[in-house]
Amino acid sequence: MNRKTYKAGICLGAAALAAVMTFESGTAWATATAESSAAASSAAQVTQASAAGSEPASTAAAVEGSEEAAETSAQEITPPKIAGLTYDHAMELDSANQFDIFYYNDGYKLIDIPVSGEYLIVPDGKQAPDGLSEDITVIQQPLDQIYLAATNAMSFYDKLGCLDSVTMTGTDESGWSIDAPVKALESGSMKFAGKYSEPDYEMIVGNGCDLAIESTMILHAPEVQEMLESLGVPVLIDRCSYETTVLGRIEWVKLYGALMNKEDEAEKIYDDQKSVVNSMQDFQNTGKTVAFFSINSDRSVVVRKSDDIIPNMISLAGGAYIFKDLKNPGSNSASVNLSMEEFYKTAINADYIVYNGTIETPLSSVQDLISKDNLFADFKAVKEGNVWQVDKKWYQSTAEVGYLVTDFNTMLTGGDASTCHFLQKVES
């Protein structure tokens, strides 16, 4: 595959490319958070340093550092040459490092996503140029019959006002935690066309599907991608969840804006969330520590690596992730499995514990948590009434993920829990 494997002077070596091909199966959340890129941008490194270090940096410094690194990542990159097309300009990106978009004459656009591929968007009424490389996937506009299996992208389409173009989904009503797709499925304007690994090919082809948008979970079912492509359905593989910074993940709205010719709308959505993140410069370091986790059926505890997006958010909110230098040797997964005893040694002294309700069944009470393991009764956060959880809609609300940072700050500063978007306090 003809791939550009660097951006802003940061190279993806062969080992890194091999690493990013390691994936974790499981729920939508596990898919999203497990997919941290081995080639993080310098912007990510700045915020990660404060999350993983022994002494949390001030929130203002973290944000300012990210902005400085973003300027570096915006350096000009050599655009791909396409016979018959004249290059015009590249989309300016602040924080995302998992895609680039290049604009050519007459409305043609090239989306470049590391590992996933290159995608040429052909305007309505025009054709792909002759002699186009076989490595480039052609996406023909208009796009009004989309099969969306990458659930994190649904909120982008909703915010862009393009939900009517998503006529098929890989998640049924019971799998959605946000309202828009549920209402669309109930009304019949959107149909469940089978999950990513078992799509309803007859429905997809019969509806004249223009594009299938998949998460990297499709790489576990390569025969599905091959079948879709053999049936004439282009497949775009989303890597939004590989972004390890808040703004990097939100900035993927610009990619979907380019697909739908809604660049101006996408820019506004991004700027609105950027203003939320920039407001974090006023957040003071609270000195409070946070453990973020879920519990498997085998009693093991799933936590995040110290350089994951969740620890970054906690740092921006004025807190410190309790696991200061936690890695996952030999795996690109952002999830780390610990025994309850290992988790206990460190997290027992955390000022706050946050249960990941996006993976397992949400907690109904603190007693519900203790029933999972009696050791939780010894935790400082349990004794002091500082048990919280993230609700299931967070992962599917990618266009607004910045609000989780303000939620964390509300938690850390004793604010009004009812104002939180995604966090809930677990009552006794």
C-alpha cells in the first residue's frame, strides 16, 4: 500500500507500524480506547507527560504545550501526486495526527489515513481520473446511502446535520446510548443492516450503499471488507480512537465534514469544543488522584495506560491519574489488566475512583461495587464517598468528548454533579 508514514517529522518505523496493527476485541468502548497509536504526535506527548509524571503539571501549561505542538504538526507535508489533478491546498489541522486531507482542482479531495488507506472523494457528476493507483479507494459523491458500523462517528453525522445520509447502521436500537440513531431506527429512516462482522449484504447492496464506514474492528474480519469491496461498496476505516488527545479525537469531525462537503459546519463544531478545552487553562492543579477502571467477570480489573486519553483528560481537569507510569508491554492496547490485588495496592489511596460504566453494567450503588469485591470497602474514595462512574453514552458522543474534562473538574472540585454531561456520582 502506498502510504505516507510520517507527519510533522515524526516517523513510524517498521516496529511501530507492526504495533498499531495489534487490536483488542470487545465492546465499542474497549475498541475505542484500546486503539492508541504507537506514533503519537508531539502534542499528545506534552499532555501525556503531565498525566504520567510523578508531579502533575499545571493545566494551563498542558494546554499551552499542546497548542505549541499543534503548530509543529501543522507543518506543510508533501501532497500525493495524482495524474490529471492539480493540487490546491491541504486542510489545516490543529491536533489530529491520524489523517490528512488534500484538496485538488474541481472539488476532488484525498483523505489519507495511516494504515487504513488513501481515499479519493470524487465530486458529484465527475469521474475518477484515469490511471489512478489501485491503492487509492474511490468514494463517489453524493453520499446519501451510508452504512455506518463505526459507532463513534454517528455523533459527527448528527452534529453536521447529515444523519439522513446514514441510512444503515451496524448497531441496533439496544446498542445505542445516544438519542439520534435510536429515533432514526424507530422511524425507519435508518435500518439495522447487521453488525460489522455479519453485515446484511443483500440490504446494503439493495439500498445502493455509497460507502461503508468501519472501525478497525473490521480488520478482525478481513473477508467482510473484501466482500463489500467486491460488491462495489468502498470501505473507509476510521481511526479516530487512535488519537490520544481530546482535540485530536474531536477534530475527526473535519474528516466527515469533508466527506459530506460540510467543512464550514465541521470547523464550527470543532471550534466550539476547542473553546471548551481552552477554558481548562483556568483549572488549577487540585493535587487529587483518580483511578479509572472496570471489573471483568473473572475479577480482574481493567485500567488505562498512563498515556491514554483518559489520564490526559484527568490531568487537564486538574487531577492526577493514580497509575503514574503504567504501560502495557508487548501490546498496543490502551487497556491493562491487573489482578484485584495489584489494583488494590495503588488505587486504595486514590482520592476518587471512577468506574467505567461504558464497558460493564453501570453501578447502582456503592454497595454494588463492594459486592464485586469486598476489598473495595477499604478504599479511601469509598470511605469518603468519592465513587463516580462514566455513563455509556460517552463513547458514542465523540463530537462532544471535551465535556468529560469539565466533568472531571466538577468532580475534583466538589461541584454540582447534576451539571455533568457524562459523569455520575455513585450514591451509597
